[in-house]
Amino acid sequence: MADRTQYPHQVQVHPSSRYEGGMATLLPSKGPSTSQILAVVTLVPVGGVLLGLAGLTLLGTIIGLVVATPVFLLFSPVLVPAAITVALAVTGFLTSGAFGLTGLSSLSWIVNYFKQGRTTMEQLDYTKRRIQERAAEAAAQVGQKTKEAGQAIQSKAQETKESART
């Protein structure tokens, strides 16, 4: 136990990847997966339809306000139609905003999905390389220990053989 080496372990650091920069970091090196294609095929039309509905609702609300404002001014003593007009205008604006937010969040989700998909694959590749490097290092250490043990056994056998001769 006392004859162990007292030197600190040396660690070698090898960078696993280099920064390539430019458009290479934005575009994946492989084509999109089937799930990514299905996500785009389903979510882009949904987002587009919702954005279109938001625009149509906003346009209808503005036209309704333009038409209803003179009517409201002419018939200002009648409060019930005015309240209905205001309620419909507010409902139109809120509906337009809801459709717009839903469409934009769908498109934002698609962009984040692609970014995370590429990042996950890069992390898996990095982890796989690290495991292979660690396995190679462990195999080299086991080989070295085995070689040392074999040499020790061989030297003990020779000492025993020499002591038996004398």
C-alpha cells in the first residue's frame, strides 16, 4: 500500500467540436425527420388560417365601427343599440387579438421545435462520443494494469524458481 505513486493524475482535454459559424449553425446537417415534416405540414396551415381569420375579423370590426358610428350619432338617445354596437366592437377586437396570438404562438412553437430537435441530436452525438472516449480510456487502463500484473506474476515466478534452485 505504501508503494503507490504520489503523483497527481494528469488530465488531457480535447475539444470535441469547433465553432463553424455562419449559416452552418442555423441549418441542420441532415434532412428533417418525419415528425418535423408532419409538424410543419399540420401547423403552418393552421397558423396561416388563424392569422387570416384574425385579419378578417379585424377588418369586419373596423367596417362595422365605420358604419355604426354615424348611426350611433344620429340615434344617440337610444342607448340599447349603442351598447350592442360597443359590445360587438369589443368582441371583434378581442377575437381578432386571440386569433392573431394563437397564430403567432403556433409559428413560434414550430421555430422552437426545430431548434430543440437539432440541439437534442447534437447532445446525443456529443454524449455518444464521450462514452466511446471513456470506454477507450478504461480499456487502455485495464490493459496496462493487466500487463503490470502479468509482469509481477512473472517476476515472482522467476524469484520462486531461483530460490528453489538454491
